[in-house]
Amino acid sequence: MPLPISLSIICRTFYSLTVFWFTNAALDLIKNKQVQAIIGPQSSVQADFIIDLGNKSHVPIISFSATSPSLSSIRRPYFIRAAQNDSSQVNAISAVVQAFGWREAVLIYVDNEFGEGIIPSLTDALEEVDTRVPYRSLIPPSATDNQIGQELYKLKTMQTRVFIVHMLPTLGSRLFAKAKEAGMMGRGYVWILTSGITDLLSFVDSSVVAISMQGVLGIKTYVPDTRNLDNFMVQWKKKFQQENPSVLSPPLNIFGYYAYDAARALAMAVEEMGTVNFTFQILNASTDATDLDTIGVSQNGEKLLQELANMTFMGLTGNFSLVDGQLESSVFQIVNINGNAARGIGFWTVKNGLLRNLNPFDTSKYSTSKSNLGTIIWPGDSTSVPKGWEFPTTRKSLKILVPVKDDFNQFVTVTYDPTTNTSQVTGYCIDIFQAVIEKLPYALTYELIPFTLPNGSSAGSYNDMIDQVYYQNYDAVVGDTTILANRSLHVDFTLPYTESGVAMLVPYEDNKSKNAWVFLKPLTWDLWLTSGCFFVFIALVVWILEHRINEDFRGPTTHQVGTSLWFSFSTMVFAQMQNSQPTITDVYQLLNSGERVGYQNGGFIHEMLKQMKFDDYRLVSYKSAEECDALLSKGSSKGGIAAAIDEVPYIRLILSQYCNKYLTIPTFKTAGFGFVFPKGSPLVPDISRAILNITEGPNMTKIEKAWFTSETNCLESTPSSSSNSLGLDSFWGLFVIAGVVAVLALLIYMVMFVKRNWRVITSSSASLWQKIVALGRRF
Ligand SMILES: *[C@@H]1O[C@H](CO)[C@@H](O)[C@H](O)[C@H]1NC(C)=O
Ligand SMILES: *[C@@H]1O[C@H](CO)[C@@H](O)[C@H](O)[C@H]1NC(C)=O
Ligand SMILES: *[C@@H]1O[C@H](CO)[C@@H](O)[C@H](O)[C@H]1NC(C)=O
Ligand SMILES: *[C@@H]1O[C@H](CO)[C@@H](O)[C@H](O)[C@H]1NC(C)=O
């Protein structure tokens, strides 16, 4: 169909992608040929200049392949993208990453406008699914194979094994050939291609695909198979064969479809406009063809742009309709490269997320479940999902810091052996860590390095030690490190492996009197026995004294016995038994009391107490359980402390050594001790899972017994309940008094009884035996 417009420039674009636009050519077309529209540029590189040119001269620039999102039509309305921009696929990429739970991904992209365009939106999309981008690798378009190799070796020494590649096939072919050489196309590696390569896979050297790209995943623009498309292909093949008899299987990809649709849209827009005078208003005449000032302005540019914006028709790739000057994103196919080709394993749509099969009536929610994808054969011919990270090949074992402390060394003990210049690290935390590592589904080697100065003393506080992991000098900290909110700003903690919380350790009220008047369960066996005997004895005394005058003691013998026992029991139990009271019952009482408070040296409790407005002079530090006991025994008034505040694991340790002296009061909640790893470390979820496994199993008790309860001679005691078990010595005072009173009462009664019955005793008419029998009857 003849058109009154310079459309000669598009006549070949949809046959192949060999036409290339140079800025000079565009300038020449606009200025000298006075074209009304340009289809192009093909590449995002240098597109800016041409778009500016179109904007200035009101000539619509219709690109079907400049996909970089950085080329936006917001500020330059004469730029029309008859294609999707690269950012449309970022949510499909992040959905795949999320489906397999990879926490880190490295971006590899070509260092130009095309490569950079997608990066901001891709990074955002990954962040949204909690995936970190620890490194971006920029490959210059002109990089030599050597440079590419060097960059790849650098990536290989890092931990992340998930690579997202955004570049075009020419550079991509070389990258993958080098990656194969570097051993990075084997088991454990994950490669994800953006549509930049996947859509143009036929342009990648077929030997590279077959040898170096096995197992690679890709995001591909999905083109539904329509009658429209089939008809076009038949016609196009026929025409192509006529013109190029030497080419056997002509390549045509999605950009060919876009180009065809773009040309069609433009032709239809021009037809819509009818016969108008296509002229340029020349503002400045000049003979210099490259002088930008002399460009004219197309008189019909605005009208043409409007027609294009409103154009809708069924194109080769689906419904052609421009939104904000570009095609909208719709559906992407997820592919897996096996053999010579990309095999479809599923789809991604804006509405449903990952899907095995497309179904326009699918009403299911957005999902990123990997079960929605088909079988994937990963690099190295593996079918198991790669973890996405590995230990850096340059460093085979984890460098783990451990704290060095003089006391409370049940948790971690470092013993230095000068003869071998090595340190031995043992302790409760270390045993737990070892048990956890054994539970991991893979082997993990590590090296424990004490946090010391050359002279063997600790190199700083726990915060300093944790900062070493943040500065990436070490890979982890294993020790009695408490999980705290502000520490977790810089590092990641595993789940806690100890009981959590901060508690107060306080003495019982009356320590010095040996607790003679303290009545508390549980009683020891000799106490129970003595109580039992006393019980019967008192019952007898009460009966003797009361049975004649108390109404309750009348009646049958069984009733009398029962009542006697009840009287005895109630007087013993209800009158005297009381619970022991701790001297201080909560931390606010302590704060207001003005008494001195102890805390463990080097921990975070000092900071915490200061935040609670405890004055500095009231805070006394201790280094060991012995020192803490000594301070508490002295008492606040004599230079000691009234209470010690510490974390529950330490409190338990102190109690296990001094179990009869103290009581604990839970004070604050903390999360307990956890191991420290760098932020985003992929080890954290695995280790946390293993910790749960250990803490719920019998191993934990074994380890605890080995380090803590071996030195205690207490009965089982928990920090929240009283640690005091009562023996006979706690009650001897009571028993003596009760015994003496009972015997006295009995004697007085006897004397009074005998006096009252003196007449019977002194009557001489009876024998001694008869007198006793008579007295008994009266009784
Ligand atoms: C790219 O396409 C997506 C989806 O169609 C859209 O949300 C986004 O705004 C576009 N970006 C630019 C820079 O045009
Ligand atoms: C036309 O050219 C003259 C110099 O040749 C320049 O001063 C003037 O600004 C130009 N006008 C426009 C509209 O570009
Ligand atoms: C002991 O070993 C450390 C490193 O493990 C080393 O820096 C130090 O020089 C050694 N000291 C001696 C006396 O060999
Ligand atoms: C945590 O807070 C304390 C003060 O309460 C401060 O000294 C310390 O530096 C903080 N740590 C971090 C990692 O921000």
C-alpha cells in the first residue's frame, strides 16, 4: 500500500535485526529527508540522542527493541516503545528467587545504558523478597575474554552462588564460555538470564548453549500461539525464501514481531490522519547538515503521536495498546536450558505469580511456590535445588571468634598452651555449637579463634567482639552472646539456645538465725518423721487436757481420737507455717531502696541498669560467682550488695553453687544467648533449625549436666522457685518449745488432778492398786 510518508526505512526492519541506527543517520533523515516518524533505534545505547532529536522536531521515534527502562517517555513524549521495558520482568525474576529461598544474588550486567537500566527496579524487587545483592559485577561491552575470566574468578571466591545475568547474546556467549572454563557451570551454581539473552537465544552460539549453558534458568517474554501469528509466519517464510534463497531456516524472534506490529501501528495511524500536508517548518536555514539548530519541526507530529497513542489492534504478540507510550507487561515464561534449547517449566503472571500452566480463568492467589514449576535440571546435571551459597573457595573453614573470660568459664574457657602456641576452647556454648554443627545436613569446618590481645587478656567488650563480624573480619561469634535488639541492627543472631531473661538474685530475709523459724516445703524425711511423732504426742496431751471440759471430745473413742489428731494438726500447721519472703521483691523496689546492686563485669546489664536510672555509685561489678556470693553475704550496708542482677543462665550457675542462700526473681525478658553471624548469612536459618532440634532433644540435658549440675549438691532447683529445702535444723526451735510446753501443761494438769482427788489418795481403806484404779476411773 503506497503511503505518503517516508516509510522506506522500515521496509526491511522486520526481516532481520541487522539494520543499525546511527545518530547521524537519524539526523540526516529528519533534517534532509524530513521523515514524519522513525522506527528505531534498535538498541538502548545511544538512544537518548535520537529520542531528544525526535522530541525537538516533533517526530515520533518508535522503538521496538530499546527496552531499557531508563529510556522513559514521561519527559519525552515523542518516544514510543512498541515493546515491554526490561523492568516488566523483575517481579518474575524475584518470584523465582523467592520460590527457591535464595537469600543472596549477584547481578552481572553489561556496563552501558541497556545493562544499567534494569538494575534499580531489579534490586528493589529482590529486596522485597528479602534477597540481598551483595555484589554487582559490571562487564564493559568491550571487555576481553581475559577480563571476563578475571571477574568470574572474583565471583567464584565469594559466597553467593546465584547469578542474575542481564546482557545481550554476543557478550553473553563469551561470559558463559568463560564461566564454563572457570568451573562455574557445575553443581551448586544458579544462573538466571533476563529476557535480554533468553528472548534472543538463537543469537547465542549454539555450541555455547549446548556446552556452557546447561541448567541455566531464564525469563522469556511469552508470545501466545495465535492463528494470527501462524498466518504471518507462513507468509513471511515464503517471502523471505524468495528474497534470500541461501538462508535455510530464517530466524525470527519477538523483536521481529514487535517491529512488524510497530510498522503496522504507524501505517494505520497515518491512514487515520487522512490526506494532510506532511511538511516541516524550517526555522533556520543552514548548509551545515549536522548543525542541530537548523532542524525543522514537523507540523503533523503531534497529531500522529495522538493517533499512535490511541491505536489498538490484535498484533502478533497479543493486544497492541500503548500505556504511557509503551506496551504493558503481561506474561513471562520460565525456561530451563537443557540440550540445545530452552524448555518451558512454567509461567509468571502479574496476577497469579508462578504457574505451571496458563489458565485465563485462574482465580488462585499470587503464589511463588516452587511446586508450581516443572522439573528443573540444574547445572551439573543435578536435580536437587542448589543452596545458593557456598564457602568461599579461598577459605575452606569458618573463622569463629570466641570470648575470653576469667570467670563464669563454664560457658566458654580458653586455655592457652605455650608449648604448642595453640589455644584450646571448651565450654557449654562450644559443646552446643558442636552438637548443632553435627546436626547440619552438610559438613561445615570451622576454626575457633579467641578474642584476645597478644598478652592473652580479652581484646574488648562483647559489643566490640560482635562488631568484628560486622566488619567482616570474622565469620561468626560463638559464646554467651545475648540477643539484643540493637546488636541485631548490624549482625544476625540464630535462635536462642539458652533460657532467656534477666533475673535478680536476693538473699532470704533472715539469714543469720539459720532459718530456725522458716517454714517451707519440701521437708526432709527426718523432719517428717519428727513431725509425725510430735503429732501423735501433742494429740495425746490435748486429749488429756481437754477431754473432760471440751464438748468436742465427748462421744465414742474413735471420735475422740480423730478430734485429738485434728486439734494437734491444726495447731501445728495453721498457726506456725509461713512462707519465707525474699528481702526484695522487684527491681523497682530495689531502685527506690537506695541499696547497692551487683552486675557482671563486661556484659550489657550495666548499660541496662544505667538506663533504668540506677546511680553509678550504687552499681558494683563482680567477675565470678564467688565474688557475687561474697558481696551478697556482706550486704549493702557493709559495702556489699543487696541484690545481683544478671542473665538467667549466669543466675542458674550461681544458684547451683550457693543453692541454700538465695532466691531469684525474674526481672526482664531478653531473648537469651544466640550465635552471631553476618547480616543475611545463609547459615542462620540452617543453624537455627539445628538449635531447635538440639534444644528439644535429650542432648541438651546431657550438655547442661556436664557443665552445670555436676558441682551442685542441691536438690533440683529452678531459678523461679525457692532454692531452699528444709531440714530438721530449721525446726528444732519449734519442736523444743512445743515439747516443753506440752510436757509442762501435762505436769501442771497432773498436779492439779492429783490435788483435786487428794481425798481418794489419802483414804487408807484401799490398797495402792485400788487407789490407782479409782483415780483412772475419775479421769
Ligand atoms: C516498565 O514497565 C512496567 C510494567 O509495564 C511499568 O510498571 C514501569 O513503570 C515501566 N518503567 C518505565 C521506566 O517505564
Ligand atoms: C537561527 O539561527 C540563528 C543564527 O544563525 C540563531 O541566532 C537563532 O537562534 C536560530 N533560531 C532558532 C529558532 O534556532
Ligand atoms: C602463635 O601463633 C600466632 C598465630 O596463631 C602467631 O601470630 C604468633 O606469632 C605465634 N607465637 C609464637 C610465639 O610462635
Ligand atoms: C546499643 O546501645 C548501647 C547503649 O544503650 C550503645 O552503647 C551501643 O553502642 C549500641 N550498639 C549498637 C550496635 O548500636
